[in-house]
Amino acid sequence: MDKLDNFSFFINKHFKISLIFLFLGMVFGIFYSLNLLGFYIDSQTLIPASMRSLHISLMLYGFVPLMLSYLPFLLINKEGVKSEVGLQYLNLYTIFWYIFLVFMISSILFGNTRGLAFYDFPYELNFILAISGVFYIIALIKYIKAYETIPLWIKVCLRITIIAPIALLILMNPTIGQVESTISGPHGDNTLGMSLALIPIYYLIIKLLNKGEFKARWNVLWIIPTIFYAFSILYRSFIGHLSYEQEWFFQWLTFLYVPILYRWYKDSNIEKFAKKALLISILAFLFVDIEGNILFIPELRWIFHRNDLIIAHAHVAMGIGVFFMVIAMFVNYIKELKKTIFYTLYLVGLLGIFLVLSISGFIQAEIFQADIYNLWITRSIFGVIALISLFSFITFKFKFTLLQKYNLLGVLSDGVGGIFLLLLSSFLYPLIGFKFAGSYEYIVFAFVSITGVIHYLALTNKVHEIILTKLTVITRVFISSVFFALFYNKTLGVEALLISLFDVLFASTFLFIFKKELLCQK
């Protein structure tokens, strides 16, 4: 496999792995939507506040930002620059990001939150992200060494990434950071700053996708807001809070991004599917920009600021605008992104959520009267439609060998079953008369889930299928013996005996069915 194939394989693999976190984010969002409808299960891990926090955190820290962070490396690859060592460090960066996400999910799932609207996980987890960022910096440096002449955009990118891990730890710090003040403080210049952050990303995406060299025009339209945003930061840092009129001025500067994005899009020469995805993203950005400025009008802001209309606004901003940035970036790498069914189902789901929440917002603002409950039901249905769109990335296989069937059963029983128990065991155990301590059981369920993961790796890796399957058998026999011993000395109840019997019988099935293969194998 040559170096270009290595990079393409890396992108394909991690794009699809990271989709798991997008899937989970959507699932927890649907759970929270059902909570609002009054459907609630008395489980330690399915608390409504945790479901909301998980949904928001996975959307802000999961698939979308991780994939966006690959943008410089996609551009470097387009320019024909290769670095196997750089790719190895980029892989380490990605793995540590996954570790952060796993820790974040576990922390929030078990109620370790900070009570914030965003960034609701324990502050200490930011150190894992910072370590991840160090590997990102090393990867970028390794790639830069392969250049004869380093482009200006890479020099800027390197400086930003060097600052980022340190800035992350300072800004997120609960004592000296700006998390709480950013959420509750001035709004207009924050909106300007968030919009400004997307403009260079749009430029780099167009540069990546454009056939030939892309020359950006009308640059004064982003230079002016940049100058004023820098001024607002200095003002807030050294003078004091901004007045509403000052905030309003900064907010309305975002209108300058409307013509510049139009100009850049018209000047670009991009492949059909990528250009459609980019157009969807830009239209969503412009809609949110214009709507946000309208909602900043004082008479409107106070009646809409904390109701469903703002939630609808956020779904378009993140769920369509930023999400389709990512889709545009990867169209040339991921063949499934050229399936119309994905775009159709996803947009129907997100636009449906936007529509019903917008109507709900007007009802909450007492513009007119209607039943919000029915709208929230519809919101949940549209959420399911958006979730279904992700199945277009899955290739379903209906013919399996005997060994593949064994591993598929392992995935369903241990992988899916383990997650099911993590979420619902505190509710189910008392129903069937088992004691539930709410501590060691979760460790067992996590271990069960990992056994399911090993089965999945065996199912999808033909080369290592036998050895991975044997690993599950050894694991099951060992775990079965421990649970039997704990049941026999009355440390655990009958549930330990049931687990022991299940694991030893499952492992024995492999030994009986594949006895000939095991005997003849060299």
C-alpha cells in the first residue's frame, strides 16, 4: 500500500469510527426529547439532565470538530506532501481524542457534571484533549518538514495549534477561565467571534475542493470584523462590560460575511456533490446569521432568548451549517457521501426539528396558542429520521460463515447487551429480584461490552478472525470461573451463576463447532 493509500485508509477508517459518536449523540438527543414528553425510566444512568448534557457534548466535541481538525492535513495531502511519521502522530492524536470522548461519556453518564449549559464534563478531562493537541502539533511539524517552501496558511495554522492546548486549559478552568462568563456574559461580540472562526475554515475548504488555485476576493469584508472583534476582546479585558448598543454593533458586523461567502462560492470550481454540500452549509450559515441578527433586536430578544426557537436556531447552525462543512470536506474520500438518500433523510430530519421547534418557540413567546406537546412528539420523530440517515454508511451483509455467525451473536449478546445493561441495569435488576449495588456491576458491564467489541473486530478482520475469536473464548472461560467462585462462596447471588453459565456455554459452542479446525490448525 503506497503512502497516498495509507492516508486515504486513515481518513476512511476514522471518519466511520467517529460516526459512532455522532450516532450516540443523536440517540441521547432522542432520549432527552422523550424525557420532555414524560417518558422516563428510573435508571441511574438515564437521568434527563445527563441525556441533555451528553447530546450537547457529543455534538460539540464528537464527530464534527474531530473531522474539521483534519482539514489542514487534507490540504497538505492535496498538495502532494506525504509523511508516514506525521500520519502516525495524527493517528495518536485521533486515538487520544477518542479516549477523551469515552471518559466524557462515562463521566456525564454517571452524573459527574458541572451544571453548565455547555462544557458540562469535569474540567480535568481537558488535559486529555491537551495531550491530544500535542500529538496534533507534532504531526503538523512532521508534515511541514516535507515542504521545500512552507505556505503562509500552514505557518498560521501551526501557531494557532501551538497556542490551542494552553488556551484550552486556561479558558476551561473553573477558577480563572471564561466558561461561565462566556455563557452568561456579552452576546454580540461572542457571536461575531464564533462566526469569524468559521470564515477561514470556509476559505480552506474551498481551497481544498477547488479544481486549481483558488484566489479569494473581497477580503476587506472579513478584515473589518476581525479588527472590531479584537477591539471588543481588549475592551472586555481591560475596561469593562459592553453595553447593549455596543454588543448590537458587533452582532450586526456579521452581516459582512453574507456577501463574502457568496463571492467565494461563485468563484469556486468544485465537484458536484461537494459543491452541493458546501452550498447547504453556506445557506445554513447565512440563514443563522440573518436570523440571529433579527433576534438580537431588543423587543424580540427578551421573548425568544431562552425558548425553543433558539434551540431550533442552534440545530441549523451546528446540525446543518457546520455538519455540512465536514461533509463537503470528505466527499472525495467517502463513497457513501455520494448517496442522495443520506442527504434527503438527514435534511428532512434536521429541517423538521427546526420547523417544529420554531413553531414551539412562537407558542412559548405567546405569539399564538397551540399544543406544544404534539410538536415535541413530532420533534422526536424527526430526530429518529435524522438518526436513520446514518445507516446509509453501513453495508449490510446477509451471508455469513459459521464463525462469522458466532461472532455476530457475540456482538449482539455482549456488545449491544453490555451497553443495554449499562443504561438500564439499575432499573431492571430490582424488577427481576436481583440486588443492585450500583458500583461493581457497571465495571462488569463495561467488560462485557469490550468482549462484544472483540467479537466485532473478529467479525470485520478476516486475517485475525481466528485469534480474536479465541481471545473471546479465553476471556469468557476465565470470567465464568470467577463468577462461579463468587456465587459458590455466596459473595454474589444467583445472577453470578447465570452469567457464569452463559459465558461457559457460549465459549463451549465455539470449541464444539470448530473442534476440527482447531485440531488441524498449524
